[in-house]
Amino acid sequence: MNVEKFSKFSLNLKYDSIGSSFSISFYFDPENPNDKKLAAPSQYNLAKVYHNGELLLTGFIVNQSFRSSADPNLVSFSGYSVPGVLEDCQIPTSTYPLQYDGLTFKEIADKVVGPFAIDIVIDDAVEENTNEAIVAKASKKKTVKAKMKEKITKMTADANTTVKAFLTDLATQKDIILTHDEKGSLVFTKAKTSQKAIFHFEKDALGIEMGLTFNGQGINSHITVLKQADIDGGNAGEYTLINPYVPRGTNSYRPKVVIQRVGDDISTQEVARNILRSQLKNIQVTISINNWDVNGKVIKPNSIVTVTNKELFIYKKTRLFVEEVNYQGDSESLTATLSCVLPEVYNDDEFVNIFV
């Protein structure tokens, strides 16, 4: 069934999320069989979102909202991508016990996701890159597929933890991103931050608005990770990472200390880098455009754009990673808002202050 006549439409695609969302509002005719089938509550109908014939999302309709008055009212329904259900549900008891010692990450994922009948995709594509230094560095790192095949010595899940939270915890330790694709599959991947920029945005470009926010409260000057020796004789460790976005000359001392959980199979240095990556999400550039397309293609998350705008304190051409896109549509217009972060949030490049 196609929904071609609607008053409002919203689609929010996010890269590091398994539950991208959508919503539609339209005038509901309670006597129309097609409208009745479409708007019926408690059906969890499968929905596919297309734009100009291109599939953008496959998900479920999970919420409906109706109103009744003397004037015609809009009915609204919303939902999320197929793997979004994993955010709402705990690990099914049919897969118990919750002990996964000696299993690979892939085996664990297959086990806990299996009852939901959601396809799993392990993205092992190689990025195209002309930077030989980055290519050489990447070649020494394990691929996502290789990491998914590594056995995990000890792992126990909490019965109260959702499937998404459990898998995200494992993925974080393995430096793997959990997301979804347009077909509704659960995807284990790495961001493609070294790809070519798909568009360059500048100040005063027609139909474009830009903004930058720097939330300094969520950023620390020094990140220290402490790891205690475990009962099996594992070594203790300590590492401090200095954040270039809090220069020493500012006299702003903002330390953070983290105790690394015993059993994590990553180094203290990696833990510190992961924390700083997360904190750099407090630097965000938004770009609003008056269409969903740029140069005939829909801009999607996991893309690279470049920006130059002195009014945003971006004085030189800067690469940004498109982390999230919010698409809005009604009878008069289509708009898209890109939420961008620094590529260093998702890669292993050196942290460099773009404002200095």
C-alpha cells in the first residue's frame, strides 16, 4: 500500500543508531478501506520509505495518534527502522543461559538477535583512500569481520539489559559501530571517514543555513584511564590523553578519571581515545538545505562534506562527517538538516583543534 498524499512527513536517519525514526500525518477517512488498513493500531505494519524511487528506510509502524472534532483532523503514525525493536526488548529467555564464555561476537549476536528474525550484516568493505599513510595504518588493524570472529573469554549479560545495550557494549570494546541499512538489517561496521567529500558548503550559499555549537561543559582537558590488576595476574595500567580542544594556555583544568573494567580486551590508550571521541560529539555543525537532494543525490549519514564559514569560526576548508540527517516534507516544500561531527569521532586520526 502506498501513502502518496500526506500533510507532513519526517524521517530521521542516524549513523550510530539502530532505530532511525519516521512519522507521517494525513487526513484519515474512517470509511476508506485503505486508510483503515494503514492507520489501524496494534498491527505493527512494515513500512518502507522511498524518495524518487530510492529506498531510504525499512521499519515498523509502532505508534498511532487520533483526534476527533467537528473539523477534519490529521491522524499521525510513527515508527522506527526494523532493528529498533532491539532498543525496547531484553534478551529473550528462549536464548538463555546468559553466559557466553568462549563464543565469538558473531555467534553471540546471532544468538540474541535470532528470535527477532532480523538479518545481520557484517560490513567488511575497504575504504578508497589516496592517503598512503592512512592506508598503511588501516592495513595493520583488524577488519570488522575479523573482530567479529574473535572469541570472547568471559561474557555474561544482565537479564534487565536490552539487546541493543548488550551488543553496543561489546561493539564499543571491539571499536565497531552498530547501525542499520535501508533494508532493515542490523549492521556491524566502521565509519568511512576517508571517502571523498560529496559537497562543499560555504557562507551565503543560496538556500543554505549553517550553525556551530561547542559544548565545552562536556569536554575534559585530561582523560586518565586506570586499570587495576585482576585476580588472574593481569597487569595494572595508567594512561593520560591530553585534549587539544582544551589548550593549556586557557588555564582551564578539566580532568576526567575512568576506571577500566577488568576483563576488557582493549588497552588503556584505546579506552582514553574512545572517551575523547565521544566527547568530540559536543562539537557539532548543522547544515540546513531546501531540498533532500544535492547534485541529484540524497545526502545520507556516513558521508563526508566540507565547510568554510568564518561566521562559524571555520576559517579554512574543513572535512566533516555527516552523522545524522533529518528530512522534513509537506505539501509546499522539502527540507533536510545535516548534523555533522568531526571525522575524528569515528576514526584513528590524530586529534587536531580545527579552531587553532
